[in-house]
Amino acid sequence: MNRDLEEAKRVFDIEAQAILDLKSKVSDNFIAALDILKACTGKVIITGMGKSGIIARKIAATLSSTGTPAIYVHPAESSHGDLGMIAKGDAIVALSYSGETSELGHLISYAARKGIPLIAFTGKTGSALGQAATCVLDVGVKEEACPLGLAPTASTTATLAMGDALAVALLKRRGFKSEDFAEYHPSGSLGARLLTRVKDLMHTGEELALVGRDEDMKSVIGKMTAKHVRGIAGVIDHEGRLMGTITDGDLRRRLDKSVNPLQEKAADIMSLNPKLIDINEMAERALFVMENHSIQSLFVVESSRSSDKPVGLLHLQDLLKAKIR
């Protein structure tokens, strides 16, 4: 077992070093590649055979999700009609560690005929691919993690890392924001966090309990129990502005101090200065406020109107159900 663990660590060391070695290779060519992709008015075509093709698909997916439309084109299929997917205004990123992958030949020639810029990811910068490319990104490694030196391991890891570096640098150039990312991931947990606002989850109208400051506690408790969101009531003045809140916790604490709390008024028991959240605030922000102040509910207001009149109520369970975490 120890021998197996040592082998795993050896692989990690080799692949980690392959990535670190890329730092010395990031120079003017990297900037040129960024310039090409930033100036691209069409889509980015990512291509590669075998293991390089798998990495190419991942790079295409990363670019697409970070603001740069990209698709994977199989190099062998390209010469059977798929070259029609590539047009002026596009840019091509071709992956081949040897730089001599024969299936890339027709695609390289097509790019030259159409004047389409070609970015090469290769470990052999002097190869046919390297010489044909508009700019070359060197992803060469000192050794593969495969003890036979046959299976692409460190080289594919390095190629993927270079693709990630290009995508992230391009993301920053574009001023791409988390909200933009969420637009492309509406079904994921990140999309839920970054797209969902308080107004999308809050309870309104008859679902929440609002009581007057002079209302007796027997009536208040009845409303707190009957409403959809139980265990909290908002105390409002005669103009409908929120003055305070009454929670189950306030009631329990009052029982220790009062002989008959049911005969008291809402204003006698309410907690002042309740935490509020704006209707247009991100739901993730509401979760932060609740967790930071150890509370389970927030009354919702419209700050744009400078109003303290509650328009809704948001409960912790609403955020958890919506997977805002």
C-alpha cells in the first residue's frame, strides 16, 4: 500500500511541476492569443484529437461559460463537412502535443485560405502546427507521469491549465462579472445564489402578520399562529410603518417578567429596530444578514422609496428551500 501511495504522490509532483513550469512560458505569445480571442467577432473553434480533444472540449466549455462563445469541432469530421461551421470572424485554437496530428491538416489549410487566426497549443513549437499558427502557446513538459512515457498525463494537465489561464485572463479583460456567469448557469446552485432576489422568495399580503401597536397580545398571538409565516408579527404605526417585531422568543422572555402577558399591548413586548432587507437585494445577502445576526426572518421594505412600510417577509426556510447557500 505504501508503494501505491508513493506512486500517487510521484504523479502529483510531476503534474504540479508541469503546471509551474508554464509560468516561465507565459510571455508575448500569451498576450497575442488574448488579443486574438478578444478581437474575435464570431465564435472560438477549439479542436484536437484523442486526449487533446477531451481537453479541447473542456476549454470550449470554460470559454463559453465565461463570456466567449466557443464550440468544439472534431478535426477528422471537419474535413467531411464540418469546416462549414467555421467562418470569417471566428478564431481557431488547435491542440496537439506533437504538433503533427494529421487530422488537423485540412483544418489548418482552411484557416490559412480564409485568413482565420490560428492559436496552437503544442509541446513542439517547431512542428507543422507551430509553424502554421498565428501564435503558439508552449505546453511542453519535461516528462509524463506515465512511467512508460506513453499515456498523456502531465502534458494534458499542462494543456488544460494553459486553457484555464487563457479563459480567466480573457474573462478579466472583458470585465465579466459573477452576475454574467450566473446568466449562463441558471439551473446550478451558483445561478440560484446570484440570480435570486428577495422579491422572488418573500411572502406578501395575507401571508404575513401585521399588527397595530395598541393591539392586545391575545389577538397578536392569534395572528402569528394563523398566518402562513408563523412565529413573527410586524408592529406598525397608524401610517403602516414598521416600528418593531414580536417573535416567539419575545413572548417566552416576557413570560418571565409579566404575570399576564396576554393582556399587554404589542408595543409593550415588541423588539425595536428590527433588521430589514430591501426588496431588490440579492437573496444571498439576506442569508448573510440572518446568519450574522442569528435571526430567522427579515421584513422586506422598498429602500428606493425611503419607506419603512413592510411589503413582505422573508424566512430562513425560504432561502434554504431555494438552495441559497
